[in-house]
Amino acid sequence: MTAVQHQLSTEAQQFNWLVNQFAGNTPEVIDAIAVSADGLLIAMSNKLDRNNADRLAAITSAVISLAHGAGKVYELGEPNKVIIDLDGGYVLVSSISAGATLGVLATRQANLGNLAYEMAVFANRAGEIISPQLIEELKSSIAGTG
């Protein structure tokens, strides 16, 4: 039985390329993923396996949800970035748009200022192409790989 493979749109290919470029070219980034507002994986860097990508997607979704809740409860507004500082590195989470969030694993040697800047640049680039239709296409393409 052969699965039907659909050709990704130019925008979906560009979004996946942006995630891979971010993960591959940003100093001290280990891996990166993107999740939809409903917490589903929509893109992952090439060197990340699917199980770990799904795990990071769940963490990213939970973290951004908690940040949104804190912003609302304390009337502090929308979250920009969330940084989890761990002994061996960092987990960083940042909104790309209203419909998507970026999750990043970085080494302990990462310069957080530079990384935050690169995440903002990524969000600006990706935000120009992301749409509800693109998010649905990306979710469908990822669902077919798991």
C-alpha cells in the first residue's frame, strides 16, 4: 500500500526551509520546531526525529499557553518570549503569529540576546507567509510523516 504524497505549496516549502535555516544557521541552536495554536506540530528542523519533535511541540504549546494565561490574569499583555533556563541549556518559546509558535532548544553557551534577536527575525520572515490555510497544510503534511 502506497501513501499518496501531495506536493507542498511554495509557502509551505518556504516555511519549512525557514525553520531548517534557523536551526542550522543560528549559533548554539540544537533544534527548532513550530506548532499551531492548537498545539500540533507544523514544522521541525531536519536533524530532529519525530518523537522528540512531538515532545518539544507539547512543551512549546504548554509553555506558551501558561504565558498567555499569566499575561491575561496579571494584565501584562501578550507573551513575547519565554526562556526556560536549565542546567544544560535553554528552551525558548516565541510567538510567530496569532496561529503559530516557535520552540527552540539551545546550548548553555547560547547568547540569549542574539538568540532572541534571531527568533524575532525568524518570526518577521515567517509571519509574512503564515496563514490559517498554510497552518492546515503544514499540519496535514506532518501528520503524514508520523
